[in-house]
Amino acid sequence: MPSTLKKWDEAEFNHFLSEKSSGVISFGANWCSACKMIEPNISNLASKYEDLAFAKIDVAECPGLASKMGVMSLPNILIFQKGKVIDQIIGATNSRSLEDKIKNL
């Protein structure tokens, strides 16, 4: 199954914010084993919640954006509603915990 989790750069993230969109953005890195572990869970949820944006941002490629968003630990999942952060998950999580948080969007 192809991943529905898109890789974004800073411009795509800023467009997401300017559109006041809702979704799940995962900040991680290629060297982060926990980030790799949760990616399939996020991708599966992206297939289920097609009306929400799901994306990943590599902190090594976008360090300024990571800093601006207060990302200090990985993985760091930000949940947005209408362009505003409404929840955050730091560290590895399971699909059920993440889905419980996004059901309200």
C-alpha cells in the first residue's frame, strides 16, 4: 500500500497554515527509529481520514521550522484545527491514541 503521508517542506507547511487547514503533521528525522516506527500508523490514519491533511516534516531539512514550532523531541506530532495547534503528541504512540485525538477534528 503506498504511503498517503506526504513529505512537506516549509513552504508547503506555511501554505497549510495560511489556508487554515486541519490535519496531523509529524516532525521527525531519518535517523529517528521511533519516527520510523509510528509512520505506518500515521499513514494508515491518513487513508481513513482523507478529509484531513497528513504530512511529515524532516527536522534536519527544516530546522528553522522545527524551532519555530517548538519541536525539541522526536517524534513530535502536531494536530491542527483551522490552522491552529490544538494538541500534541511527543514520542512514540499507537494508532488508537492518535486516532482518539483526531476524531474531534
